[in-house]
Amino acid sequence: MFFGIVLVIIGGLLLLHEMHIIHWSFWSYVWPVLIIAVGVKLMLGNKQPKG
């Protein structure tokens, strides 16, 4: 579910960039956010008790 939402947001931003609605360098802002989001997902992903 999380990655689906992320993909929809990224797709929407890419579409707006291609339509020249967003006029800034897309990847210079997005790739750090993607790395942070993946890190948060990995840290919070496995909250099941072991045993």
C-alpha cells in the first residue's frame, strides 16, 4: 500500500513536470525523499514480535 501511494505521487509529479506545470529540477528534490521514505519503511516495516 505504501509503495503504491508513493508510485502514484511520483507519477503525478512526473506528469506535471512533463506538462511544464512544475518548472524545477524534479530529481534534485525527489531522490533524497525517496531514500528517506524507503529507510522509514524498512525501519517501521517489521514490528512483529520474534519468537
